[in-house]
Amino acid sequence: KKDGIDTIDFMISFNKGEPVKSLAKTASGGELSRFMLALKTLVSHKLELQTLIFDEIDNGVSGEIAFSIASKIKEISLNAQVLCVTHLPQVAAIADHHLKISKKVSNNRTVTNIENLTYPERVDEIAMMISNGQITTASKNLAIELLNQ
């Protein structure tokens, strides 16, 4: 209503046999992420968008769902440029280019740094995503496996 006269409430059922309910009132973080990905995908096809930005579209998901989201993002990237902010290794691994964004405080100001990662740096970064900031042999091997999929 801030900029118009209409208010919209999406009504949806995420599970077969369940009644439709207000998206805002019933969706979990993972359900909302999947819904937004589906909606943005449909809109991008309809409007023939050349660039899509997903800012933590994978929030609230893990495991198999993270792989599904990564697969969908990769599919979208075949026809459009995709910029994706993520904390999930499954999603980071599908990128053609991996930029690491970090922030630090310098002289009482927050400074953002963006670094284009090489393949070995990607392996290390994804390994750290897998193992909560630590690089282990197991996390490094899994990172390499994810990057080679």
C-alpha cells in the first residue's frame, strides 16, 4: 500500500492434500526460499531478464534441497547472468566465477572487499563453508568433489 492501492496475499499449499494458506503466515524459511526461486524463475522467463540477483535465496535450506536449488540456479544461468550471494557450499560450487565478499572494520568504518577466487582458493573457501571455517582433508576432498560435479 505504500506506493499503490493494492495489497496482495499469496495463498499457497506446499503439501499435497493440505488447504491453501497465507504464504506470509505459514511458510518456513526453506519453503519461502523455494517459493521465491520459483517465482523469480517464472518472472525472469516471462520478462526475458538478462540478469538475476539471488541474495541468500537458499536461506533456511540444507542437504538435498540445497542441491536442488543449486541445480535450478545453474539451469537459469544457461540463459541469463546470475549473481548469487550464498553461504551454502552446494550453491557456491556451481558458479562459473566465485567471488568472495568479506567485511572488516577499518578506522571505525566497515570496508567491503571482493576477491575473484582461483580454483585452489575456491577449494579452500568451499572446504571452509563445509566445515565451519576449518579446512580439513575431508572438507577439502568434498569441496573438490562438489566443484567437479
